[in-house]
Amino acid sequence: MKLKLLIALLTCVLLLVTGCQTTGTPVPEKMAFLDSVVGIYKGVIASATPDSPGTTNFSKDANGNIIGAYEYADEHNVTAKGTLKDCKQTGDSGLHCQWVDKYGTGDLKITFDANANKFTGAWNLKGSDFTMPWTGAKEAY
């Protein structure tokens, strides 16, 4: 009787352990896409002027999550800097991040080309539906 109970208990533990191995592991296609977006992109981060030159730098943190930093010329032609956090892949080639800088916070939604060599998208201030362009073309390493 004790042996049957022990075997049943071990079987349950084995089923629980093998069932838990599939949690949160990114699929290879998503990992490949996220790896491909890492880099420095030059383009436009529209603010007070629609053609403000900007630089966006996507990287990965210690956990493999996409993060970023950016800078652009504000309305006084002073370099404004910010960060991108909570970046999540959307669809096959999209990225949705939260931007934060001295002017506030909001959403950035961009779509990359097939090779992640350039992106187009838009940002908005938190709570606003009004969007402004944010673009970039990857610099060669």
C-alpha cells in the first residue's frame, strides 16, 4: 500500500514538473526578431518641429528584454534624452514601448521592415490620442 502511494505521489510530481517547463519561453521566431532590432537607428523623433533629428538605441537587458534610449533636438535645439521600457513585440515585426523623458511619458508603437533595418511609427503623450512620427534607419556596424 505504501509503495503504491509513493509511486502515485512521484507520478504526480513528475507530471507537475514536466508541465511547468513550457512557461514563458519565447518562441525562436520572436527571439530572432527581438535580436534583430538591437542597434542604433538615426531618423526623426518629431516634437515641437515635425522633422527633429533623433537617435534611437535598442538593446537588451540582463533578462533578454528589449529596452532603449533615445535623444532628439527639442524646440530650443537642445538635446533631450529619454528611455524606452516595457517593450513588447506586436505582430511579426512591431514593437510597443513606453517612453519616458523630462517632458513626460507615453506610448511608442513602431513597425520594422523585414530585416529590422528601419522602422516607422508614432508616439503619443500618455492620455492623448494625438500622435507624432518616430522613424529610424539602422546604422551600419
